[in-house]
Amino acid sequence: MEVELIEWPSDGDRLERVRGEGRPRLLLVGGALAPPSPLDDLEDWIRVPAPPGDLRARTDALSRRASKLTETRPSLDSDGVLRVGDRWVSLPPVEHRLTQAMLDRFGAVVGRESLTKAGWPDGAPRRNALDVHVLRLRRRVAPVGLAIRTVRSRGYLLEVVVATPNGATNGSANGSSAS
């Protein structure tokens, strides 16, 4: 899978577009600038100038990560059945729409506003409706090996949960365990 090389922070608009498309990206951080915190498993950074071998190693790692995410990508059918491998769960209509919005940007953060519009195209019934449905959805998707992570001040991230050898669970590729 092709990795986008993006100069940071000068190419911020392109970065937002590539993030929105859910494509893997390597941020090229110049000089003494503080590197950004990656928002998902498809993003990494490297300080430039960097030796060609280091640049190739980072892009190869991102490409492998993106391929693994594609292999384990959940699917959602029009009847609201969410499948991950041989496991499945049936979702009610609002949770179906919320899940579809997160699957459209699988592995990336989806903003609260986008989720609210997806869940209630005609407007949310009350202020905390999204929080209530995300809580219910977290409980529904956990048995099929998915987790919904809260990304403070940003939104939510849907990811595959991988069991570690000691039985603990971690996020799909970055070892994240914060909810």
C-alpha cells in the first residue's frame, strides 16, 4: 500500500485530506520542530533530513500496518450485520449508521459532529444521544473483537482489538489500550 509523504506542518491541508481518506502517511518533520502525535495507526513521523534507509524502513512499516488493517477490516451489510472474520453482531438502525460512519474512516478518528450527522440525519434528539449510543455500541462490538476509543477533543476511533500472549488486549497496531 502506498504511503503518502507529507511535509509537516507546511502541508497541513493535504495532511487533513489524506487523514480523511484513511490513507497511510509519513510526516516529514524538519529541524527542531516538535513532532505531532499520530492520530491513528496509519500515521508516523520522521525527522528530516533522514537517511534513505530510515525513510524506507518507516514507509515499509506503515505499508505493512495498513495492509494488516485492511485484512482485518470489519464489514457491515445493509441489514445492520457487522462482521469481523467469522464473528458477527446485529446492530439497531442508529448504531448501524454510527458504525458505518466509523467504518468509512476505519482506523482514523471520526469527529463527534460527523457521527451525530450520520446517526441522526434529521438532527439529534438530545444533547447526550451520541454518548449514550456510543456506550451501547462499545458493548455490542466488544464480543466481535472491536473497540471504540475516545480521542479527547477529537472524536472516536474504531479499531480491531488484538489479544496479547498474556491475555490482555491492545489496539490493532499501536498497542493502545486507553478508551
